[in-house]
Amino acid sequence: MEHHQSKSFPISHVIGFVVSLVLTFAAAGIALKTNLSFKVIMWIIGSLAVIQAGMQLFMFMHLREGEHGKTNLINMIYAVFMVIVIVVGSIWVLTSGHASH
Amino acid sequence: MSAKVDTSLPLEYQTEQDRMNILGFWVFLGAEIVLFATLFGVYGVLYERFAGGPTHKDIFVIKDVMIQTVLLLTSSFTMGIAIFEMRRHNLKGLITWLVITLALGAGFLFMEINEFIHYAHEGATMQTSAFLSSLFVLLGTHGAHVTLGIGWATMVIIQLLKRGLTPTTARKTFIIGLYWHFLDVVWIFIFTFVYLKGLVA
């Protein structure tokens, strides 16, 4: 609950915005201007996306603020777990040959 | 229900009811994340099923995608500034930044609608291939959320103008703020795993 109206400059928002822009253009640069393999590029830009999303959760959305901060965090961790199960699970099952008869 | 008011907290957290509403909205966002995960899953499976139709490289225009990305990211930032102003009890600043946020959101939506028209002109429609079906469903669901967000935020602005800053209007503003940030978080993954991925391979 440290966020109060006394602060006169939204420093965490500005940092979050600048870092988000840097990560966005870095991902575009790596994807479009380098000759790395598809797999390496996807791992790098995928990681940059996760970093940017995580940063926005804390710096823009105040994830851990308030008396339910811990509940919010557990809720988001569970959501991320569900995303991995659904996305990675679907792609794995449907493209790795298990379904090819 | 709203008997105890803790005035040491920001307006939107002052009553138990408002705190519960904000918690409930986080739970809703958890469900929204799973909804988008299903669409990303489908796209991830079907993204190379072109059925003889256009491929990613035939239709994606990186410059337009970058403009859309910057518009939405900036709108997420200005929404953060709006909430910051709300915490300083600056109603005028809050409304000003909300209007800027919606203008940027409308700009994003304008770009996306143009993008869809451009795709359709190139013969890339929902019926063309599995790739395009899953692409349009994913992008369309996100775009529909942005559209809904613009309508919702407009109504919140009207309430702010009529009723001023109260714990209730502050809580409503905070929740539309969370929703708007969430739309940008989803876009990061669309940008990375749809557009950039499509233009790499």
C-alpha cells in the first residue's frame, strides 16, 4: 500500500513505457534484421515478450498492490500455468505426429 | 456492506465492496487470459495451413504493425498516467488522460480495420484457409475487446463528469484501467507470436 497521492511524477510508469518500447523494437530488430535460426529467434523474442508482459503487470497494473496483492499474484501464476498447458499442449499434441494416422 | 471506510487508502480501495470488486476483476482477467490462450493455441497449430492461399509474408505489413503496436503501448502508458492523476485527486487530469487514451485506442482500431480491409482485398478472408480463419478469430477477438473497452471507458468518463471522484467512480475507473492494460499485454503476444513469427520463417 505504499502508493499514495503525494508523488508528483509517475516514474515507474515512465520507466515501464520506455523499457516496453525498447523491448518491442529489440524484438522486431532481432526477428527481421538478423540471420539467426528460426528456433533461436523465437526463443529470444518469446522471452522478450514474457519479460515485457511481466513488467507491465507490475509497473502498469500494480499487481501486488492492496490487501489482495498476494491473491492476485497466485491467480496470475495459475493463469500463466493454464496458458502453457493450453498453448504448448495443443501444439505438441496436434503437430508432433500423435494425431497423424 | 460499505460501512467501514478507510480513508488512508487510495479512493478505489477504501471500502470492502470496492476491494472485492477489484479482486473479482483480477479473477475475470485470469479467465480472459485462458480465453486468449485457446485462440493462440489454435493459431499455433494452424499457422502454416495456407490451403494454397496467401501466406504471412504475402499479407503482413511490418510498418503498419509497428504503428499499431506503438499506438496501443502508448495508450496503455497514458491509461497508467490517468490512474496516477486519479490518485492525486486530479479529476481534470484524469479525464484528460482518459480521453487521450481513447483517442490512441481509436487510432489503433482504425489501423486494424484498414488492415482487415487490405487483407480482404488481397483475397485473404476467414474462408480462405485454416491459417486465416485462426488469424482473424484471434485478431478479431482482441479488436472486439478494444472496441468494447472504448465504449466502456466512455461510459465511465460520463459518470466521472456527472458524479465526480467518489470511491465508486474511482473503483470503476481503476477497473477499466486494468482491462485496458490487459489488452496491451495480449497485444505483446500477438505482435511476437503472430506478426514477428510470421515474418521470420
